[in-house]
Amino acid sequence: TTGKEVHILEHPNVPGAIAFSPDAKYVATGCEDNITRLWDVSTGELVQEFSGHEGVVQGVSFSLDSRFLLTGSADRSARLWDLATGQTIHVFEGHRADVQTVMFSPDGSLIATASNDTVARVWNVQNSLVEMPSQEQPVTTTLRLAVADQGGRPSEPYVLEFVEQVKTLSNGDITIEPIWDA
């Protein structure tokens, strides 16, 4: 009512997206450092950082029940986050350019993403929530990679580097088991 500034939310880089949670407890900001930050509206304090995008976060949106956060990024993906755990629930991929805008449907069953690839997509969130891992048990997926060579051959360092990169980029959620001489 007074028009006075209430809080300053300082970022280490340029914030490019912002949204209030429907319950008005939080503000989420997407930043050029690829991180989404969650702020407490009443105190102006940083509550949590969501890392996982590999490009500028350009869109943020809360579910109507304020349980989930949706982010869109220059990495051509959107991510659905669980606010309680800070974990990624699902990554929506398929755009061929930056995802600029993200939004939940009024009933929360769908999300929409708009991209610089001139395409808007609508996704079913309920399928993603079914995939949501239990908070008690971390979920690790192990994939097998068939390699024609035997271990110790010239391809071995490349295979082992690939295995390590997958593990690193997935934060240990995905492991690769090479099957040599397949």
C-alpha cells in the first residue's frame, strides 16, 4: 500500500525470471548462473538453491498447491522440482532451442513450455509424479553398455571416461556397467 521496498534479493549474477508461490510464502528467481533460488517472502532470506540446468534459467512457475517448482532453461529443457526435498522429479526434454516460459495448468495435471524453437508443448505432470522417488531411498539406475572390444583394448579409456561422465553428470543417479567383448 505504501509502495516501499520490502526486501532486496541479491544474486551473484543477473536474475531473468521471477514468480511468487500461490501461497505467497516464497519467491523463485531464475538466474544467468543456471541456478534457481527460492526466497522467503517474509524475511527476504535465501531458502534453497536448485542446481541442475546447464543453461540460463529463463522461466519459473509454482504449482497451485506450492509443492512443486517448474523451471525452463537455455539448455532446452524444463525441470520439475520437489520444494520439500529440492530434488529434480523430472526433466522435460524435446525442444530444439531455449525454453523461455513454463506454466502449470490450473488443475496442476499439465504443464506448458514455450521455446525459441517456435513450439509450445503441453506435458502430463501426473506421469512425472508417479516417477517421483521416495524420500527415504535414493534411486540409482544402472545401464549396461555392450562393448565389442575386450578390456585393455584401445577403446577402454574412452568407455571408462564415458562411464565416469555419465555418473558425474547424473550426480550418481545413473551408472554404466560395461559388458566387454559383447
